Amino acid sequence: MDQIGLLLHGFSVALTWYNGGMMLVGIMLGVLVGVLPGLGAPNGVAILLPLTFGMPPTSAVIMLSCIYWGALFGGAITSILFNIPGEPSSVATTFDGYPLAQKGRAAEALTSAFTGSFIGALSGILLITFLAPLVARFALEFGPPEFFAVYLLTFCSFIGIGKSRPGKTILSMMLGFGMAAVGMDTMSGQLRLTFGRIELMQGIDFLVVVIGLFGLGEILVTMEEGLQFQGKSARIDPRIIFRTWGRLPRYWMTLARSALIGCWMGITPGGATAASFMGYGLAKKFSREPDKFGTGQMEGVLAPETAAHASGTSALLPMLVLGIPGSATAAVLLGGLMIWGLEPGPLLFVEQKDFVWGLIASMYLGNIAGLIVVLTTVPLFASILRIPFSIIAPMIIVVCAVGAYTVHNNMLDVWFMALFGIVGYFFKKLDYPLAPLVLSLVLGDKAEDAFRQTMLASKGSLAIFWSNWLVGSITAVALVMLLWPLISLLWRGKGDGAAISAPSVSG
Amino acid sequence: MEAKPEKASLLARWTSHRAVDAAVVVVTFLIGIAVMTDTYRLGAGWARGGPQSGYFPFRIGAIICIASAAIFARTLVGAHRRNEPFVQWRRLRLVLAILLPTLVYILGIQLLGIYVASALFIAGFMRIAGKYHWVKSALVGIATAAVLFWLFELEFLVPLPKGPLERLLGY
């Protein structure tokens, strides 16, 4: 149980005035980007990342991860009050959250959403606290073949678990790899895919792509849908909070189930969106009165929020331990860590104890602070949403342009941001998942290095991926994941495959 | 008179959801070809010391082409062909109403600097799209630019692109 000692040390790192302040700033900004359409956690983090380069890495990561928690909390606010999910992961929250608000029970719905989020996050953090060091110790044995097999598993899981068509997931992923290859090849020094343009020599920065795809792209989609915020009153009476908390123990099964699903979906890159739908679907399936779902059930709010937040939190486990992010936001954070010179992976737990445990401790503190902040400031954020879109939209675009520029102080990046905004609009409308693209863009070079080192060692033979039980079993699981759509197709051909029906949403 | 509905249906066919779906994968197919030719030039095979620098991306390009072709085939014969329009004109106008000003705004950043361009962009968008009074629009625009300036030039010490106005003021 040396984790406890290390964790306590982590609290001493996280609990300075400076880091505590960064935590609060992060949470507030996070809720803000969570409630504003067009600004989600991935690009909120991407926009602010360049501004944190002057800060100590631990404080910077604490702030950026708090943006993530804040955004996960914030997504529920718009879902419940306005029937508009602020984040894809809170789509399922609208199903019962908005009906509750219409019945005048918005405060109850918000309280249970936030508390569910908190419980989900807490289970994710507990998982990280106790599992991450063990996995890290195990992963210290990994060589390039094992790492490439794990990358393969990550990418194949997207195909197996993702809700989009496998072909589109693969295409989106490969485009990410293609973009990652642009620029100088780190091994040979040759210029690749620059087509004679000097501007492309330093490659395409993932931050610019994220800001374009998730920022401008989202604004364009939002414009098309013609948003109008006509929300319910958002005041939360303290008495209602305690009354709602008093009723929570009744739903412990739902909470536990959702937390488990969320943790699983977070570690495998299933994503918070898929987790929230599964959480909702299972709560409905196991409920005694499934017909009442969709009309304003507490469980219908608790289940998806718990699962989404558990998944969003545990997505940081593979990121820290293996350097493989489980979600788009985790991918952006990972890119940030690499810029700071903190190479994520098992060695991080050995060499950067202060950083790792400070971050884990800040997850506990950040989520507690987040819960308090959202419970007390909902009216404030709800009133921000009542500002008309014709004021908010240009401001968000200005923020995106500034964010894209500050990545490299390069005007070309702003044009790239616009280009990827248009790409994002088309991809969203055509159901291409964006998370695999971001992930492969961030990991592309590392995956390629692992592959080339493996091939060097094996002199070009792919048999090395079966050379011992460890790498062999990872590769086997990866291939099962890759072929999963085919397997389930055959499966479904026999029986009635109406498992959990959920609308397809790219997360 | 008779030619008109036919023309409209032709347009509808070329702007349907699956037509756009197909068009996008044609573009990605070309991207895949471009990736393959450029990396083939660098050497996509095996050199004495190991894989050449085009080895990995060449295969990525190939998968891009295969995936694009597979999706293209689905848009032709798949069971889930979606013939409804990709986007309705009235909705597309809303999208263009923000996209085109954004492009002009980015051009404006290059010519006028980010602060002046942002103020003009926000004020202009509020005035034209939101029908606000021009005084209110101008105030919001200038205030946002001022906050940006304070935040980036003075607090974070991150210089943003500047233009003639800032030069005039001595920045």
C-alpha cells in the first residue's frame, strides 16, 4: 500500500496556494467551455495549452486537467436546462434531464447529474490510484514490439467499440497518421509529404487541428442547427441538494453499474459518449419500470453522467501509464506533456513521482472543488448561455483564432484552423469519428518509431508480434477488436441483435 | 417549363447526403494517392539499415485509398443510402453566414492585426447577423479587443499579430 504514502505526498504537492488557485481557474474555465457550444474540453485544453508553457509543468497539467473535469460537469448543465448537450458525452443526459426540468425539478436533476459525475470521477480516480502504479511496473518490461502491439490494440479498439462505421473510423484514423507523418522524419531527417513547401517542414500541429475540428467545426454545425436557448430557471436550493443526496443510496446499483462501465470504456478507448449511452441503456434495461425512462427519471440522469465522468477520468490511466490516451482530451493533454518534456509511459512513475502523484491528488481535489463550484454557480453559467449566439459565436471564433496563432506564433496555423473547421463540419455531418483522428495524429510518430524499431530488430518479419506470450496476446486481442464488426455481424445474423439501441454520436 | 423540375432533381441528386459522402472519399482517395507517390519517391521499401522513411506512411496511404474505395462502394450500393439533401439551402446560408465572415476575419488579422480585426468582426457580426444597435455592437467589439490586448500583451506576454493601428500607438 505504498500508494497511500505517495498519494499523501501528492496532496502536499497539489495543495499549495498557487496550484489550488490554478485548480479553481481550471474548473471555472472548464465549466465555461463545457456549457458553450463550439467549445468543448479538447479544444478548451488545446487553446490554453500554449499559454501554460511558462508555468511549472505540474501546475499547468493540474489546471488543464481541471478544465477537463469542469467541462464534464458543465456538459450536464445545458443538457438539463436547455435540452442541448454541451458535450457529446452528455447527449444521453438530455433524455431524462430535460423532462425533469420541464416538470420544475431542474434543481434535483442538476444535483443528481453533478453528484453522479462526482461518483463516476471518484471511481475513476480510485482506479488510477491503485491500478496505475501496478500497470506501470508491468509495462516497464515493454519493448518496442509490445508498445506497438498496445498502439495497435488502441486503434483497433476504436474500430471494435466505436459507434461509427468501421470504414469511416479507419479512414479518420489513417488521415491522422498521414498528417502526423508530414514534416521532418525524425529518424532519417528526410522531408516527408511537404510537397516542396517550407511551411510544412515543421509538420501539422495537432493543437491547430483540434481547435479547427472541435472549435470552428462545432460552431458551423451549431449554426446549421439554429440554436436557441430557452431554458428553465437554474437556482439550486441547498435543501434540495440534501434531499436529493438522501435519495441516492436507493440507486446504488445503477451508480455502481455505470461507474464500472465508465471505467472500462475509459481504459479501452470507447470514450465517454459511448459509455454514457451504455450506462443509460443498461439502467433502463435493469429498471423495474423501463417505460418511465425518457419522461424524467432520476436514474436516467444519474446513469449516463456517472458513466461519462468515470470514463473521462479513467481515460487518463492509459495516458499516464502507457502514453496512450483514452479520449480526445486525454490525447491533447498527452501532447502537452510531451511538449513539457514529460514523456508519458511507465518511466514517468519512476522518474517523475512528484508530477504523477501531484496530478492524481489534484484529481481528487479538483473534482471536489468542481462539485462545489457547479452546485453554487449554475445560475451564473446558465445566464451566460442566455447571451444570444450572434454575440457568443464571433467571440468563440476570435478565441479559436488566437488559440491557433499562439501555438507557433504562425499565421498559417490560423488558416489551417479554418480549413480543419470546414473539414470538421463535413466529417461531423457524415458521421466520421474525430477522436481517432486526433489520437493517431498525436501518437503517429511514436507508433511509427515503435514499428520501425520493431522491424529493425526483427529484420522486417512481422512474426515478432507473436514471438512471446505477452506481445502475442496483445496482438491477438487487437486483431479480435479489428475484426469485431465482422464477428458481431455474423453473430447478429443468427439472433435478434437488438442489444442497446442508441443513436450514433461521434465522440 | 418541363426542363425545370428535372434540373432541380439533378441538382438534388448531386447534393444529396450520399453524393457528398462519396465526394469526400474521392478527395481522401486522392490524398491517399498523394501520400503514396510522395513516400514512394522517398523509398517505401527496405534499405540496408532497415525500413526507409517512406515505409510506414506509404502503407498508411494505401489504407487511406482502400478505406476510401470501400466507403465509396457503400454509397453506391449500401443498404443505408441516404438520398435526402446533405444540407438544406436555408440552413447552409446560416453556415455560410458565419464561415465567410470568419475567412474575411482571418484575412483581416493579416492586414490589420488581430485586435482591430477582432473588434470589427465581433461588431460587424452583431450588427448584421444579430441586428444590434451599432453603438452596442461597437462597444462589445472594442471591449473584447481591449480584454484580449490586456490578457495577451500585458499579462501573458504573448505577442499577437499587430497592424498599422498598433504601430501608430507605438507597440
